[in-house]
Amino acid sequence: MAPSFRYCPHCRAELSLRAIEGRDRTFCPACQAVFYENSKPCAGALVSDGEGRLLLARRAIAPFLGLWDIPGGYLEAGEHPEAGAVREVREETGLEVAITGFGGIYMDTYGEGGVSTLNAFYEARVVGGALSAQDDVSELAWFAPGDVPLDAFSFENGKQAIRDWLARRGHVRR
């Protein structure tokens, strides 16, 4: 694993890796600064309708261009995950949602070998707006529990969140 950046932002010395607290960490040999890499916080919403269907978004960008995903994304600085999930649904679908429960937290990476992510998912219902693919979404569709396209899905964290969502409703999917 190479350091994520090459020079120390404090003293401008070249950085290296050093085993610290049992992990390789980016370290500055000149000023002794240690740079901890943390997972990026993300939030999304498992939006269901009155028929028990789940809303999914087809990705219009890489990674996983063209595959299905749960509406969601990165949090803004200081943004509560619940507020971030509501914002992301609005930005990607045009819908206003109300959070109805907590779905879970899942670890993943953003794309092959990408940045580590911490993904918080909420359950939600539609309270307003008009369904329209927006932002980084090319298509939106409602899926009955037995029809959720896990074989054409983007991120592993989303697959697991959907499996757990289905299990809470008495549906088992592998």
C-alpha cells in the first residue's frame, strides 16, 4: 500500500509508510506526523411504496455504470446521515421522503480498490415530489421483493442492505 499523498502538508517532507498500531500508516519522518485514513461516510435510503416495492436507481456514472443502486451518496461535512439520505434521495429521484426506520451500517469501497466507505442506510416512504431520474442516475424503477435485480447490482454494501431489508420482510435472497 502506497501513501495516499506524497508530501507532508505540515512540513513538506516526503512521506513514507510505517507500521503504527498494527497497521501500515502514512508517516512523516521529518515532523513525526501520522496520517490516519478513515472511511468516507455515506448514507442512502431504502424507499418502499404502499405495495411493498423497493425504489432503485440505475447508475449513470462510473464506477458500476449502468448497474442498479440504492439512492444515496457521500455526506457533506457535518451532515447527519439521516439528513444526507433524505437529501440524496431528493437529488437523485426528485422525491421527498420521510425516514421510517434504520436499515443498518455496511462497510465497502467505492469501486475496485477505491476509497473505504461507511454506509448508513435508512428505510423511507415517499411524502412528496415527482419521480424523475436526476443527478448521477439514468433510470429509476420500483421492484417487487422477488424481482430485485441483485445480479445486476453495483456495490456489495447495497446488496447486503437489500438482503437484510428483504429478510426483515420475510423474503430470503442469496
